[in-house]
Amino acid sequence: MPKISVIIPVYNVEKYLRECLDSVINQTFRDLEIILLDDGGKDKCPEIIDEYALKDKRIIAIHKQNGGYGQTCNMGLERATGEYVAIVEPDDYIDHKMYEDLYKIAEEFDSDIVKSGFYNNYQTRWMTKIIKDEWNAKIPEDRSFTIKEHPYFMSYHPSIWSCIYKREFLNKNNIRFVEAPGAGWADNPFQVQTMCLAQKINYTSNAYYYWRKLNYFDSDDLKDYTIPFKRSDEIHNWLLEHNIDDKGILLNLYLRELVYIEIVLGMKKISDEKDCFARIKAMTDRMDKELIFQSKGITKKSKVKINNIFNYPFLMRRKIRFKRFKQNLISIRWNKKERRVILFGKAILKK
């Protein structure tokens, strides 16, 4: 049995796939099972997958009809035989010591989950830069904990790819991905379920994973405004079914959902604004507003913005979109590390 099964769901990313695969096969930790799943790609990804499978016996190549990110990851989980499982997205790459370091932690603490820091790898017209994602809260790195003890993870991006998960833990709790079309934000319910059910979470602030971001604004990645609301409904239904009502978990989940509302409000086009604002109201009505506004960890400025989301989402959308419009007219970043001028949405100077 391999120590770690690495699941890589692949779809139309031929430009970045080799960099991704090289970073995985060249890990210092060699006891890997690498499961490459071609989700019906129309580019050269299927050929690249077969090429790598021929030169590395640890690689298992699977070709299938398109089923979306969640369905493809689930197929990988069913096929995996490793003690732990990891997921790498095919347009990203990882540091060569990632799995060696994470497995050492897992082995020491018998962890259900080991989570690490990661890098935002911006490759956009606004910014070409790698920035380490920093947690605002102090999270212990010398012991295991539960999400109730340190619920801050619930307020941040799921970043499920910066983790390794004990496969026995996933199977015992029947944890799998939502099988939504396309990408579908299937990582959100998966992250909530794993974090809430894990008895031993371990964390290292060391960053290994390079998350490629081709759009500076998250709103530009979202094509269907209904997706965040669907995943939120599924998450809260699951929490109710499992009698999870811890205030720390809920508070941090609310904070994440408020960010997702901002992402929706920043979209260039919302196909049905009436329905969208109805969904926003339903989401915010579900939130414990007293819990949010009495929280000492939220600044006064943030509380003002949250209040505007609750009461004036239409005006918030206008404000966000106007700010983006101004940035598209002209934006200047001029410092020791970067010199960039954007005019009418195009970079006219980049250094």
C-alpha cells in the first residue's frame, strides 16, 4: 500500500499540465500513487497523461467522459489505495518537499488531516506575483486539534489541495465530493465535512502549494451566480443533519459566505438579478446577525460593510462594479518590486 495517493483531475489545461506533473513525480517523498484522471478533455491533456504514465510506474492513467470536478475526484478516491490521499489541481504545482514534510507530521500525530500554508500565484494583467497566504489567527503547529478549538479555517478559502487526508477517515465517514457540473465549488462542502468530523487536525504554516490565479478578481472566475448559494444550502443542510451548531464554526462560515456574496456582487453580468438578490436575502436571513456584530474579532469597518451587504446589496453591487470600472480605466502599481500601468483594461507597461 502506498503512503499517499495523489489525485489529479485533468481537464483542458495542456499549457500547465507538464509543470504540474513534474512537480508531483519529482517529490522527495517517493512512496506515491499518482492517479491522473482525464475528464474528457478536448486538448492534448489525454496524450500528455499517457506519456507520463509510460515513464513513471507510479502513475495510473484513467480516461473518462466529462463529469465535472466533483465526480472526477470521487472516482479518484474510489481508486486510491494509499494511507493518505491528496488532491492537486492540474494548473497548479507543488514544492518538491510537500509530501515528505506533510507525511512526517501525519505519522507523528496519526492525523486525520494535515493542512499546510500555500501561495497565491497571480498571473494576471493586474499582477504577476507569488504571495504567501497568511492566516490572521495563531494556529498551533505542535499538536493536533479539532475545528471547534480553532475554527478560523472555516472563514478562508477551502484550499483542500494544501492538505493530505487519511483515507480511512474519509471512508469511515463516507465523505465524498458534491457531483455538480463543471468545477461547481465542490471543494466547499468537502472542506466543511472533513474539518467538522476530523478528531486530529494538524497544521504547518510552511507553504508548499502554488495556486495559479489567472484572474485578479474572483468574480471573473464565477460564471454562474447560483453556485455559491447551492453549495451553501448543501453545507447548512449537512450541518443540521449532523447536529453541528458550534458558534465558532458558524461565525467563521458566515464570514466566508459574506465574502462569497461579495464575489457574486462583483460579477460583470448576473443573468437574473431578481433571483440573485432573493438568494442573497435567503443566505443572510439564515445568519445569526447578533453573533456576527458582537464578535470582537471583526473590525468596525468590516461590520459597516457587512451591514451594507445585509441591507443594501444592490447598492453594494453598484459600488463594487464602479470601483472595478475605475480600475479598468487606469491602474498604476509602481514600487521596488513591480512597475505596472493598466489603461482601459490593458497593460501598457509591465516590468
